[in-house]
Amino acid sequence: MEAEEKDKKESLIDKAKKLVDKADDFIDDKVEDIKKSEAFQKVKETYEKAEDFVEDKIEDIKKSGVKEKLEAFADKAEDKAEDAVSKLKDLSKKVAEKTADKLEDIAENIKKKTAEDTEPKEG
């Protein structure tokens, strides 16, 4: 009995392999049919045209010097930012100096007033 069961299993395996092979052949045939179809050809042509269009646009962008223009713009922006920071530093120094001068003036006035208040009054 074991031999019969083994033969059955092998027979089923063989049938399954043949079925898979047939399915594979069927799929290959259908893929070939689709590739030959008018719709597939149109899609393929459209795809190729789109690919060519994109490549042309990329080439146009390279030729137009956009990259160099952007780099020059970035350099100018960096220079302007550095200039603005420098001016801001100068302004903050001037403000700090004026503030220090005002504080010194206020301190002087306070010293004078306290000195006047501590002087004996004649009268």
C-alpha cells in the first residue's frame, strides 16, 4: 500500500508541476499579446515621449545656468546677511555706549544730589 500512496503523491506532484508550467506558458503568451496590442503600444509611446520631454527639460535647466544663478544668489544673500550682522553689531555697540554714558550721567547726578543733601545748610 505504501507504494500506491507514494505513486499517487508523485502523480499529484507531477500534475501540479504540469499545471504550473501551463499557467506560466499562458501568462507568457498573454504578456506577449498585451505587448503587441495597440493600447500597450500607445502607452509605451506616451511613456517614451514623457521620458524624452523630462530629459529635454533637465537639459534646458542645465543649459540655462539655474544652478550657477542660484549659487550666485546664495552668495549675495550670504554677503548681505554678513553686512546686516555687522551693521547690527555696530548699532548695538553705539547703543551700549550711549546707554553707558546715560548711566554715568545719572550716577553723577545722584552723587551731586546726595552730596548736596549731606552738606550742612547755612541759614
